[in-house]
Amino acid sequence: MNLFVVKLSLCFLLFSKITFGQETLEYKLNIGDNLIITQVATQEIVQNMNGSKHEMLNNLECDFNLIVTAKTDSSYVINFSFKRLKIKTMSNIYGELMNVDTSTELKEGNFEAKMFAGLTNSVLKMEMLKTGKIVKITGTEAMIKKMVNKTGIEDEFTKELMFEAIKKEYGNESLSRSFEQMTYCYPEKKVSVGDQWTNNFSGNLIAKNTWTLKEINKSIILSGKSNISMNSQEESYVMKLKGTQETEIIANKKSGFPELITVTSNTQGTSITDQMGKLEIPTTIKSKTIYKTKKYVQ
């Protein structure tokens, strides 16, 4: 056989092995797709103050709904709405700090419950790339106004202050960056099992993520390892923490949408509050968050 033909055949076989072993990982959604996701999170916060420990436990449950309304070659337009929110915060020193459940009847005097009741059933619009990166979320101003009005406060100056405070957590930009932490996991190039790629999260949580394609058979299985930092600043309170985060994702092979996400993180640092004369308080936070897709309609 001609030596050139042998070399050409060998080159073709090697190229085929490389090419056909690679996969394009991305979201493959259709107009009308309807996803209901449940988020369950626990967060343990420990602050060491003068030899004593202040321990807080946050429990959160949240249901939200995504409906695909349009798509382009590179992105999707999605209607996004919160359906249920349940938050409970306990302190070993102060007892119950917050108890909100938007699915139950509002109790008179529960200020937080009234406010978060305005969060549910407001429809936001989200644009997401096929990698899961969030381009933008719009419509949060109307939602925040509803949250403020639900409290029953009539003083306009107080309402404006409250609007700006809520906007820090639930405004267009902050909500985009927060939600991206669930969706943004796919690379911009084809990959094979065992390959790695990187991306970054911004916002209140800054993360440098390294992703690995662990398996692709009936499902897409990814793992992520991240170096994270949190820098939360309020008028009288600053929290600066650094640590690590691990993420495991099981996604639907056909749609690319995660069916189960498990995120665990450990961070350490300091909290500074004006109430304690700018004293730096050693602080650790351990958290675990699980996302489950309850319904997928094609």
C-alpha cells in the first residue's frame, strides 16, 4: 500500500476519534418549555465573640417557574417568576429572627412575610445564552414596588429607602448574577469526557470555577470546584469571607437543563459591625443548596 495513503488513513482515524468523541454541551430548549424548580438551602453561620459563639441557622425553600417564550441561534428569552418562598432564621442567642412562608395566610405584624408576598407571582423576563450565562433580567422594579407596597408603609421617604435596600438583592443586575450561579456551567467549545474548562461568577459571590465533564450517557454529569469570596457591605455591617465550593450537576441530555444540582461551600473571614465599634468578628459559613427540576414539559 502507498505510504502516503497509510499516513492519510492513520491521520483520518485519529482525527475521527478526537472529533467524534467530543460533545457540544449547551441548553437545547424549545418555545413553550415549562420548568418548575425547587431550591432547598441550609446555611450555618458561626461568629466567635469574646469567647462565646453566636450561631445562626438559615433554612430556605423556594419554587420558581421558567417558561421559554422565544429563542435565537445563541440565546433564549424566558419568563421567570417566584411561586413560593419559605425562610426561617434561628439564633442560639436571640431565638427566632425570621419566619416567612408565602404559601400560608399572612399573620398580622409579620412585616417580612408581607414584603416577600410581593415577590411571588411577579413575572420577570430573562435572556440566557446557550452556555447558561445570563445576559439580563428585566422587570424587577415593578416586583420590588409590589414588595414595598405589600408592607403597608405609607411614608414615601421610608418606602424609597426600602426600595433601594431591596434593589441591592433583587434588582435586575444582582438577580441576574445570583441566578447565573445555577445556570452557567457549559463551555463555549466542544469537550470530551474528562475535559475541563473555566468560568467566573460575579456579584455578592465571586467565584473562579473549574468544571469537569464526568460522564455523558443517559445524562450529562458535571462537577465543579471553585475558589470563592463574599463581600457583603451594608450601611453598618461588612462581611468579608473566602473559601471553597463544590458543585455536582446531573442534567437532561436532550435539553441540557439540570435535573439535580448540589452545591456545598465553606468560607471563613470576618464580620464588622458599627454596633460593636468596628470590632472584627471571626466568622464561618457552611452552606448546602439543592436544586431539583420538578417538571419539564416539551
